[in-house]
Amino acid sequence: MTVVEEATPLGAETALRARVEALMDLPAPDEAAFEALALAIFAFQFEHDPAYRRFARQRGRSPRTVRSWREIPAVPINAFKDLDLGCTPPGEAARTFMTSGTTRAGRRGRVFHRSLDLYDRSMRLGFEHFFMRGAARMPMAVLFPDEAALPNSSLAHYLALAIRHYGAPGSRVFMDADGIDLPALLTALRGAEASGEPFALLGASYSFVQLLDQLEAGGRRFRLPPGSRIFDTGGFKGQSREVPPELFYARLTAAFGVPAELCINMYGMTELSSQFYDDGNARQPSVKRAMPWLRSRVVDPLTGRDAPHGTPGVLAHHDLAHLGVVSAILTEDLGVMQEDGFVLLGRVGGAEAKGCSLALEEFLGAARAPAAG
């Protein structure tokens, strides 16, 4: 790529994408490489996202003043429900993912991707490491609607990638708008028991609650072969009753014979291109970890500064794979950092919730302000 090509927004994004891919190829985390690339991506997003630039300037941050990825201002996650953010104009997006929630006006958050190359690669590397753990392809049953039913769902796309790259023949989706196809799923589970080959169940947490209720009502239990595993994500989102983690994973083990250490939870969000995973749920609370290009902090939502180590606070995530949107996200999730990850404590409340609301108001006020000059 020539210097002239790199000077264009598309050319600059392409050059940065190559650097992110090179970072993903490293055999071990490289702190200096992460730092340098985070600062370069911030400079790109600062230049090509006017709303983000105005917010960063309001906080006294710019590529000239920021010296560490920890100083890069994080966008409140709910801002995606009020504004079209990122460096990719909606008309140039190859794919648009939408959040499941709505604002008071009924608008869902939208995230525009010029390309899904980094998203797909990040998903595959994380899924291989944390879920497959060296296992070969295995039959998979997915308890979430497919991409045809939910074309704007990042989770539907994620699970389609899981089947495409890691599912054995016969892997498929067992859920649509009408719910779980229970007769077909029961047949697949009985076949898995008889085969002796590892089997994987993947889906939204609320789908598993619905399935467990149906199995328990019918007095059905399975003993899936050794090496089988279960993947859940997304919480309950009002689609089912809340279930404490200890009870949820104990019910999964009782229903399918899969040990809790192979019941793996993924924590992700539409507003990122990479995901967090735990090492199974034999112990609670589990610790969430990620691949080296995704980092987290616990922060004061008003200042964006790190909270003292070991102190609960609001989680902020920095995802270098989220290159064409905005890499630094301030969530509304409460957590506490550990040496090798973080513990997710739930949704923010009290002073933290008020701080997140004020941070969102600050961002929206800056983003909607007329450009200087």
C-alpha cells in the first residue's frame, strides 16, 4: 500500500487492520505492541468520528496528549442508541449489528462494520482457545435463531461462525421465532448419547432456562459423552426468570451430564468485536478472560480514571478488533479486576448508575455540539 493510499480513510483503516491481524498472530501478548496499536487506532478514530472527537476534546484528550491506552476516553455504551457512531458511514457498511434493547423513542443501538474480517477472526481465535480447547469439530446444537431470522444480530452471526468452522456434519440451529424445536433436539441428544462422541450445546442463557424447564417437566435427563460441553451467553434479558449462577449450572450438569467446568459462559456485546469467556463454572464467581487484543479496566464513570485495584467499579473495555467503530467502551456492568481477568458483579446501581447516566449526558452533549471553527 502506498503512502497516498494510506492517507485516505479507507487506506488508513486497511493499514491498521493489517497491524491488528499481525498482533493476533503473535504467540504471546506483547504489551508494547498493544500500546502502540491502541494509540494509533485512537488517532484514526479521533480523526474520522466527529462525535467521538468532540467528546475526547471535552475531556482534554487527543492523540497529542494521550500517552497510554488507559487514557483513551471510553464511549458510554448507551450512546449507540442515540447516535450513529464510528468511522464507517451507514451507507458503506457491509454489515450492521443492532442491540436487543430500545430507547424511550424505540430506537435500537446500531453498529456499522465496513468489514467483518477482524470480527470473524477474533471470534474464531477466542472460541478455539476458550471453548474448543484443542478439540476437533463436534456436533453442535444451537439454541438461538439463525442469521436468516435475525440478520442484524451479532450473536446469530457468532453462532453461525461456530457451526461453520467447528461444527461436525449435522450441526444446526434448533430454535426459531416459535421457540425450541424440542422433538428434533431430543432426537439429536439421544443420538449423541448413543454415539459416544463429544457433543456441544450452544445458546442464549434464557434459551437454556426454557429448555431445562421443559426437560424437567417431562422427567428427561441425558448423559452426554465425555468431552461434551455447553456454551451460554447473554443472560436472561426478560426472556425467562433470573436464575442464580450456581443453580443454573447445577441444573445444566444434572440435565446433560456435562461437568460444570465444561459449562462455559461467554460475555460479549454488540458494541464490541471480541468476547470474554470463563474457564467453566465449577466455582463461582467465575473469572472472565479474553484474548490479548481485548483489555478491561474498572473505572469511575464520571472521570474515566481507573478505580483502585480490587475495588468494584464500572467495567470499560478496549477492543483493538473494533477498529472501524470505537475501540473503548464504557459499559453499565459492575465488576472487579483480578490478576488474570475480572469478575462480573451484575448491572450498575446506585452511585455507579448515576455516574453512567451523567457520563452518557456528557457524551451526547459533546457529540451533538456544533463543530468548532
